[in-house]
Amino acid sequence: MTARPLVVSLALVALMLPGAAGASFEFWPAMDAFVKLDDRFRLYFTAAFVRGMEPDATSGEEIYRDVTFGAHLDLTLKPIFRPRLRTSDWERQRYVWVRAGYRYGTTIGEVADPFEEHRGLLEQTGRAPLPSAFWLVERSRLEFRDVDDTSSTRLRFRLTCEREMPIGGRETIPYVNGELYYDFRADALKRQRYQSGVEVILTHRWRIEPYFSYQVEMHSDDEDVAALGLNFKYYR
């Protein structure tokens, strides 16, 4: 019974794989750090990479093609006082919280399509309890982007279903989610992303999150992307 959410997550990943045959494959490693300031505020830093199939023009070897660095401030608006929540987690003990941040992204090496991006973001996340200790998590993000000196605004909306549960003596949070990307400059939905994974609590400070993501490009000549991700998370 306790492993059912994880089984569902893996089953959804299996359903995604047949459609991934015509997509490009990437690996998305990332390192996140969360620093709690007090009961209402925390800092969030991230460094994320993309290892794609496109070879470096000089060496011919595959490289970590893209890199993104970010710094953010999180503010809780409505805490949850529910003793049955097992995981001592800043964001999972809030019904509503907001984030403001900045991210810088660029390419590494001599690739065919280099880019440089400056991105400001405003984000709101809300949580609602579901039956059987599941939670529905809604995230809305507004991004102000400057990519190669071209400005655009993008709205992202994501719904996640998750559940805290013990597996192998460790607390874990299996989840599935889907996200839509709306580009105001094109006045159209530009992307869909579907993801399934599990966050594993290793220690009080460290967590690891492996996941599978499938990204569908709409109104674009870009290929769909199937990606394996691995996030390392540090909490202080």
C-alpha cells in the first residue's frame, strides 16, 4: 500500500517513453541550496546544467551545453499547522508562499546555437490537501526574459500531485506534474512539460531528486526533449 504512489509515478514514466522515440535526449543535473532566514523568509540558490547530444564544435565531444545560475527570496503567506506532516520542510508547511528571483543562463563551448539569457521571475505556490494524504500543489510563474537582447514575457502554470511516504526506511515524496508555458510575445502556448520523480530525504540537510521529464515544443521547429534529471538539494 505504501509504495502505490511510487508505482504510479513509474507507470506514468513508462507511458511517456514511447512518445520520446522521436525526441532529443538530455541530462539535467542541478544543485539547489535553501537557507532559512526565519519562519517567513528563506533564500534559494540554484546551479543547473544541460548535457545534450550536440557535440562541441572544437573537440567533437558532448559537453554540458547550457548552464543557469539563480538567486531567489521566498516569503510564506500562510503557514500550515498540521502535526501529521512528517517532513520538517519549509515549503511543505505552507499553504501559500511567493518567490522573487533572478537567473542567468548561457552556453558552454563552441556550440551551433549559443545564447545568453537574463531572467527575472515572480512565482506563487499554493497547496491543498487531497484524500489519502495526497497534496495538490499549484505553481504560477511569471518570467521576464531577455534572450540575446530580445525581451519577452512568459507565464508558466504547473499542477503537481505528491505524497509523503516512507520507502526503505527513508522519507520520500513521489510526485507527478504537468506544466504549460504561455509566451505573450507569440500570444500562444509554446511548450508543455510532463514530469515524474521522487525526492528522497537522505539527512536533515541533504536530499536527492531523480526524475524523468518530457517536453513538448508547440508552434516551433525545435525538437521535443526527453530528459533524465538529478537534483541535489542542501537545506540550512
